[in-house]
Amino acid sequence: MHVVLLGTAAGGGFPQWNCWCPPCRVARSDPHRAIPRSQSSAAVSADGARWFLLNASPDVRDQLGRLPFPAPAGVRHVPVEGIVLTDAELDHTLGIALLREARRLQLAATDAVRRVIEDDSRILTVTRAFADVTVHELVPERPLGLCYGDGTPSGLRITSFPVPAGPPRFAREERPAHTVGLIVRDERTGSSCAFVPGCGGLEDALVARLATTDLVLFDGTFWTDDELIGLGIGERTAREMDHIPVSGAGGSLQRLRSLPSANRVYTHINNTNPMLIQDSPERALVEQAGLQVGFDGMRFTL
Ligand code: MLT
Ligand code: MN
Ligand code: ZN
């Protein structure tokens, strides 16, 4: 299985257009010390040519330009066979509407996520005016085989599981499984990847689940719980925003450092997170714990 991190920043990207926090300043003045990043999304493929997106970010157009696939024979070619969603947040779903030029699209989403993009953000409804969109229901804990656009099985199988989080602020109702983590398993090789870009807590059961995978892509949004409060740009803690902070007691670094997976990588990193600065003490702590700070274009073959 091939995995490409297409975007590794949280909503707003890095640097964020209206932000002059310390990491955003470094990303503008000295991008070698803090590499700019687009908004969180990943792509998985069994054959390295036909890809499934894990979330569709507002930066999807540029991101697809960096995805490897053979030169198409025809005039039109859609390099994406399907899109699997973890939630209905704007940074994970606006890209669906931007792919409307594909005449056909397949999505996999939980019933709760489908309802929010259909009835609340209406991203699905708008996209359907341009393209024929099929939605396959992701039922938590029930593996779903991903098929290519022509209906043949890809050999990749997705299992979703609810993670601690609130619904998007534009959702009118809170329904079960509005935010999930994913495990992608390659049936042929047995290799697996966990994709959990938004997660408010790391209970033992979740840590045990992540321990069964070869690659863990995990929520690296905030370094500290009071990050936005300390900068004077927000009132809510990281945990109140459903993102377990990386550092501190009970933080994700402490919980993930003992996992056996060879590759443990942070993604969905907010522009305020000091670990984005390569020579920062925070980055050194992540690397000393055996984890990596994800960057756009990072690739894995499992
Ligand atoms: C989040 O990650 O908490 C959401 O995407 C919030 C947002 O950026 O709208
Ligand atoms: Mn987000
Ligand atoms: Zn910033």
C-alpha cells in the first residue's frame, strides 16, 4: 500500500493568510526553517496509480497535481477513484465541490457525515448539480472494501471508529459517528495505516487499536492545551476544540511514544504549533520520542 500526505496543516493552512503568530512569521521569512503546508488530506493506493483520498481539502487542486499517476491516454482523466471522509468539517470537505468537474465521484462517509454535507453545509447537494455522486455508508466497525470507479475491488479495506469530538459548528444536530478515525488495510499484504486527523482524547482502547497498525497518522493540531488563549487569538482550549494537545501530561506524545508502529506521524498541524519550526525544542522533543512531524509530499510504502 502506498500512502502520500497531500496536506499536513489544519484548517487555514500554514502560514495562515491572516496570521502572524511565531511559526507563521518564520514560514514567511525563512521557509526552510518552517516549511509551508497545505490543508490536511492524504491519499492511499494499492497499486501506486489509482488513488483514494482521505478527506478532500480546499487545497485539493494543487494537491492532486503532486500525486503520482501514469500519463493518461484520453483528454480527461480523474486520478481519484474515491474520497473517504472522517468528518464534515470545512477543511475536510470543501474539496469535494472543487472536484465537481469529475463527471462521477464516489464518497464513503458515515450517515452522520453524509447528512451534514447534504443538509447543513450543502457541499454534497451543490456538487450533485455538477456530478453524479455515489455515497457508500461507512458503518463504524464494519469493514468496507474500496472499489475503483469501474466497480472492481481495489484490495483496500476501510474500518471506521468514532473518536471523541463535537460535531461541526454548522451541524444542526449531533448524531453518532459525526467524527471517526480510519484504518486502511491492504488485504493483499496485510499492511495497515491509521488516519486520525481530529481527535479529542486517547483512551486505552484507541491506543491499543493504533498499536495494531504499521503507520499512524495522528492529530497534531496543538502543542499545548492553552495555545490559542496564550496567543490571545482564541478563548477555547485545545481539548474544548476536540484536539488532544501533543505535549504535557496525557498529551498525545506521551500516549503514542510507546507504540510499536515504526512510523508515527503528526498531521493536521495548526499554524500556531511551535513543532512546525524545524530547529525548535518542541520539534526535538517529538523526534526524541520517535515520532515525526508530517510534511506535504511525505510518502510511505507499507
Ligand atoms: C477543526 O479541526 O477543529 C475544524 O476543522 C475547525 C475548523 O477549522 O473549522
Ligand atoms: Mn480541521
Ligand atoms: Zn499562525
